[in-house]
Amino acid sequence: MGCVTPLTPMTAEPLLSLQELTVRFRLPQGETVAVDGVSLDLAPGEVLGIVGESGSGKSQILFALMGLLASNGRAGGRALFQGQDLLSLTETELDRVRGQQVSMIFQDPMTSLNPYMRVVDQLAEGLIVHNGLSRADARAEGVRMLDRVQITDAARRAQLYPHEFSGGMRQRVMIAMALLARPKLLLADEPTTALDVTIQAQVLDLMAELGREIGTSIILVTHDLGVVARLCDRVAVLYGGRVMEEAMAETLFDAPSHPYTQGLLAAMPRLEAPLTPRLGTIPGTPRSGGGDLPGCPFVPRCAQRMDHCTTRRPALQSIGPDHRSACHLTGAAP
Amino acid sequence: MSVDHAMAEAAPPRSASTLALQFRRFRANRLAMASVALLALIVLACFFGPYAFPFTGEDADFDFISAPAEMTWPHLFGTDEYGRDLLVRVLEGGQVSLTIGFLGAAVAGVIGVLYGAVAGYAGGRADGLMMRLVEILYGFPYVILVILLSLLFGGGTLALFAAIVFTLWLTPAVIVRAQAQSLAQKEFIQAARAGGMTGWQIVVEHIVPNCISVVIVYGSLLVPEVILSESFLSFLGIGIKEPQASWGNLIASGTSAMDSDLRLLLLPGTLLALVLLCLNFIADGLRDAFDPNDR
């Protein structure tokens, strides 16, 4: 389990600062809250992991940043990227940020490439539109990037169509495409979920390595704690649209504080742990959506719940160096 | 590896696009390929055949009035009651019908595809408004529209063409709009938006190319539809007017002389039927080759 040490001191001006970010969806049966007041900072060059179960709102954070929310979704709060609030930008202003300063890698590489376009043209498209490169130059640049994501015989393969690529290769193409413009921030939405286990590590390492070379900060959204342990400097654990615990990766794995994090880690198989007959589980089903809650969203599944957990919302409080947790157990007494 | 080196290595790839694969499948369809050949023959005959004769379809030959079809030079299929050569008139009429057919289908197709792609991708209120407009136009009686447009354009080919395009772009718009709607949910469209592409770039570069197989199949059905409505309107006398020939008005004059001389009806009628059959077989073949649901 190789944890990457942070490259930049935490005192640096954050590249991205989420302040009370909320995402709400209007549904026929009422409004549902997908992201409920998330505040996070991302330092330049840092890799931040956002972990959570399905429906915890982790992907919606990324979609909100990119202005890609479904038409019934609305983002609130602020998302300051280099001091500029991404949430208040118009579509046209966003188009100058997206694909140049911020880019995104999607979950399913099988559907994230246009089946009717040669790979090289898809790579070149962004450079032609944003950087004003000629078609030939942009293509050459695209081929060079394919080479860097370790696609062998890149010049020939670039001329192929996506259906002639394997899943892992397509995701590497997506990484190449995302990093081509040398963005300051890369948003990766479960980039390896759809891939073969043997390919996952390869693709992730490649992404992290290239990101480091270019100096890109990465937000990696995943439900896979192994992925987080491998790549991330810092981790935020999300549940019911709220940050439950946030810490440096090492701290989180060695000394998890929040009952939910503890449950997640107990459910993760580890080589160095003593053999137990069964992996731990968290009872109950994950909360997804729903209206505003007065208390902690994890209450129904928490083994250590107290009476006031259902009525008072625990604040995200600092409980150690670079370690914050939102739980009444660790917070100030009620 | 230097880029020049890399580019030099890029030999012409044997890479096959989805489109190329689909056309390969189409070529394996014998009936469709035979139809393509026959259609090509008819098209060539219509556009070059008339040059083989020393007169045009509008020249009256007073030595041969209502000559029978005796396969004798120069009037192989005889003449009509004005002494005009029937074969040449049918071939020249074919030029008009085929041109209107293909051009009309192409123009209607382009308008419909772009309109549908924009509506489907934009979604929401814009989509609603655009599609209500289509529905209103759908409700407009076709023949009345043609008569109105004939008045507006002073009759003739242009009015007919406008009327045909005006009514026939609606269906491709609806079809492509449905396609674009489902495409807009695909991740590669999201990826394009995340890549900072503007709406128009996404429509032109991502949505439209992905609709192309649907468009080709529908377009191949659109051509016979256009030819048929041209013939139909000309038959009714509100389309192409004498002395200019088209299959529609040739058939019309054929029916009036049906009792005495059936071949005036048969020759243009047969050619029209052949072309329509060929186009339908081709459309069938294209659909088999392009529609993934059939396999």
C-alpha cells in the first residue's frame, strides 16, 4: 500500500475551494438533496480522493463543478477555482474553463468516446477549438500524448475507431484527452470501475504519474478504498451528501475516527490483517437522496448512535493535524 | 520517438469505421446491389439517352403523328398525338423526376437532420417549441399547401420543389430528434461538454455523425417518396406542366389516351415503377445493413 506523500505544503493557496456546496434535484415527489453542504480545499498538485457508497453524491460534486448537472439539478454554495466561482459562470464562460483548465474523465470508457470519430480526431478536437492549433499539429500532439499513455504503435492506432480499442486502452485515450490541454485540475469519476481488475492499477498509476508530471491536481471519486490508498494524498469520506471524515490518506487508514469510516475499513479485505472468517459489514442500506435532515445521515446504521444524533447535526470539526470528522463522539460534548 | 518518425509510420490504416463495415454488409446483399445497378442504368439512360436522338422531346415530327411502337428508327416507341417522340419524352421526364427526387430528398434531409439534432440536443423548452412547430406543419393539408406555394412562386418546378421539401423535412426531423435525445445522455456527449465544446460544435461533430445510419436508411425511403409525390402532383396538373415532361404528367396524358393507345401510359408507368422498386430494395438492403436491432 504505497501512499504518496503530499508534494505541496498545505499552507499554499488552494487551487479549488468548495464552500458549502449543495446539489439539489427537483423530482416529481419533491426536492432531494444529493450534496449537502460540502466544504473541501484542494491544494495545487494534490490528489484528493472522495470516497462513498452509491448515491452518496460523490459524482454529483464533479458534475456540479463542470456544469453538467441534469436539467432538474441545481447547485448552491460556492466553488472557487483560482478565485473564480465556477457555479456562477455562464455556459460560454464555462466553455473557456472546461477542457483547458479543468477536464474530466468518465466512468465508462466504452461510451465516453464518439463511435463515429477516429481516435486521433477526438484527441485533436480540443486543441483545435481551444488552442487554435492546425489540424496537422493537433493530430501530431494527440499522437504524442497517446504514446505517453503507453499505447504502443500510437501513430497507427490513432487512426483507428474506438470500437477497435479495448476498455483499458479507451480509458487511457480518455486520460490522454483529458491531459492534452495540460489542465490545472483533473476530475476523475470512478475511472476504473468499468475496467478489468488487472488493468485498473495500470490505468490509475498512469493517470497519477502523468498528473504529477504536468502538475495537475486530481479529484478522484471512487467507492474503492484500495484505489484511494494507492493514489491519494488526502481523502474525504462522503455519506448522504455530507463529508463524514476528512484526513490525510495515511491518517485515515491508520486511525479512522468516524464510525462510518471504521465500518468501511472493516469491510475492506487487507493482506496484512489477521485472517477473519468474514469481512465486516455495515448493517442497513445506504441513504440516498431525500430531503433535509436535522441530524446525522448515518444514524440509522450507526452502532454507536446517541439520542441527540437524530436531532442535532454534527459539525465537521478538526480532531487532529489535517484530520476532521463530523461526529458527536469526537466533537465537543453536546 | 520523434513525431515525424511516428507520422511516417502511419501507413494507410486498414481501420474500418462502423460506416465502412455497414457498407460492406450492404454490398453482400444481391437484390440491393442488382437494384443499384438497374437504377444506375436508368439514371444514365435518362441523362445521356436523349443525346442519341436528333430531336428533343419537345420537337413535333409532323410525319409521324401518333406513330405506333414498332421499334423503327427514329421513333422506337412511337410518338404521341403531337408527333413528339415518346421514348425521348419519357427519358427527359425522368431527368426532371429523378433530379427532384434526389435533390428534394437531400435538401429535405439536411434541413430535417439539423433541425432534429438541434431540438433533440437542446431539449427542454426549445425542444418543445420546435417540435410543436413540426406538428403544426404536419397538420397542414399537403395539396392545399402545394397550390398556395404554386401561387406564390408562379407555378413550375421551383414551386413544386419548395412544396415537396417543405412537407418532407418533417419526418427526418422527428426521427433525428428522437435519436439526438438519446445521444445527448451518452457519456461521450458529456465528455465533449466537459471538453469545452459549444452546443453547435457538439451537434455538428458528435450528434449528426452518430445519426448518419438512421439518416441513410430513412433518406433512401425519402427519395421514392419525393419522386412519387412529384409524379402525383404533376399527374393532378399542379406540378410540372406541359410541354416540359415529367413522369407524372406523362402518365396523366397516358391515362387520357388509355382507350386508344395503352403504351403512352405503359412506358412512363413502367419506368416509374421500376425506379420505385429499385429504391425500395436499396432502402431495404440499407436497413438490413445498418439497423443493429435486426441481428
